[in-house]
Amino acid sequence: MNFFRKILFSAAVLGLMSGGTAEAAGKIVMDGSTTVGPIAKSFAAYFTKTTGVPVTVSESGSGNGAKSLINKTCDIANMSREMKDKEVAAAKSKGVNPVEHIVAMDGIAMIVHPSNRINALSRAQIRGIYQGKYTNWNQVGGPNARIVVIQRESNSGTQDSFKELVMGKETPITKNAETQASNGAVKNRVGSTPAAVGFIGLGFVDNAVKALKVDGVDPDEVTVKSGTYPITRPLFMYTNGPATGVVKQFIDLKNTPEGKRMISELGFVNR
């Protein structure tokens, strides 16, 4: 075997040993949650600048992040919910061992247009709105206007978390709900629609929308960290097996002063 063929053979073996992921090629590939996306992209820019290792971040939703990890097409799956049992089973059937790393905490903020006089809702009222039980804001103390209900797509981890923490797994969302593909899209729709209501990760809240108290509690760093805000969840990065090498170095950014600063500045909460 000549020198060049030996090199090609060695590269192929390394690719197989690494499960075919891009880390073997000297880079890190991430896919998944649009909620975790800002943290991933901020970490990626810093990591590439300080180490020279390229990092790519795709935001196709938590479900697609899980699929990418299962199919060994990413090194890190960003997810705003835990992996489902069926995803873990699918992973193990392909020789993938999903290991979770909590990168930050998040509150799912219920948002309305700034002009809406509503400042607070209970989880029971939110559930009633998303069930279709309440269809006019005047039924929950607001103006006389038809409620425009905004949800996320079925592949969204934020959608799954909202269903679990607010709706209950067996309570369907009204078929009249409008679906948006990302946190940013929900925020833009609510910010331009006076009668709309939606939910987004805390880090996406800005002056374009108004975040509501839920069960009398504001969504903020203190209430999310303490767990008193009722729609609080962890944000995850998943790897195939325990993180090692540059992937471990990347995920461990969450424990460094610089990583904690980035998480906080993006509006999320350090553990």
C-alpha cells in the first residue's frame, strides 16, 4: 500500500471509529433547537476564535436535532426538551448512546402585543385559550377582541415543553391555532398582531412584545433559577456517548466565566 493510499485508509478508519461525525474532520457540527440556537451560535463564534476549530450551527428544531444525532450527521444535538424514549430507542438501535448536558435554564414566556391590557394569566386560563375554550380576550379580563392563538410546529421542543408544562399531555391544542416555525417568527407575529398570544424562550423577549405573569409570577432570571416561575425548563446539548476532545471543550464553555456571561447576556439563565 503506497503512502497516499495509507493516508486515505487511515482517514476512513478514523471516520468509522468516530461514528462518521464531522468532529473527525476537525470541526464540530451542531443541529436542533431554535431556542438553544443563540447560545450555540455565541459559543461557536467564541470557540472558533479562541481555538481555530470551525463550528457550524443549524436550527431545524429539537426533533431534527435528535434525528441528526441518531443518524450520526452531527456531533451535538441542541434540544429544548429531553430526548423522548422512542428517540433514545432509535439511537441505541443504531449504536448511538445519547448523553445529555444541561447548558442553561429557560422560562417559556407567554407573550402578547404591548397594547393588550392583559398583564397576567393563570395556567388554567392559558390552557383554556389554547384548548379553544376562551376565544375572546374579554373572557379572561382583556379587550373585546378575538384571540389569535399562536403555537410552534410539532417538531419544536418548545411546543413539547409547553404541552407538558401547561396543557397536559392529553389536552389537544385548538385546530384554530396558527403555527409558526421558530421563536423569532412567533415573536414577530405577536408583535405585529394586537390580539395575538404566543410563547417563546425567555431569551427572545424584547420590547416588541409583552411578557405576562403566569400564576402571578414574572418570567425572569430569579424566578427561573429558583423554579418559582411555573413554565421553567432546562436546555440541552446531547452527544453520542460522554463528550470528549474538542466537543467536551466546547460544551464545557457553559461552566466558564465567559460562557456564563454569554448565556446571561442572551437572556437565558445559568444553572
